[in-house]
Amino acid sequence: MSELRPGPVPGPPPAGGPTLHSPPATSATTAGVPQTGDTVIDGALAELAAAETGDLDAQLSAAEELHTRLRARLSDLGE
């Protein structure tokens, strides 16, 4: 019967290193809005970020537009 041995206990990441909540290294952020490098998606993300906080209709509309654009881009990848 083989014996299970625990591995090393991971410590915190090095200062300035990636964390679980860090954005991917390939994306940049501009004024808090993620940038993907795709102008259509980046535009939709900017519109979502610009939607007034208190205006739920504007937020929903911007989120639906972003969802539509993301789906279109993903379907383009499948072709």
C-alpha cells in the first residue's frame, strides 16, 4: 500500500507577481475598462463602463449589446 505524502505548502505569490484576481498578462486596462485588442469588443466594454450607475435601463442595454457582440465574435471563431 503506497503512502500519500503532502506536498509543499504554497506561500503567497512574490510581490508584484500574479494573483488569482490579476487580469491576464495579455490584457491591458484603460481607466478601469479592460482592453482586449478587439476594437468592437473594446467599444462595447467602454459603453458598458460608461452607462450611468443609477440608470439600470442603460446598464442593461449596454450589457445586452456587449453580449451580442461577444457572441458574434465567438461565432466568427467557429467558422
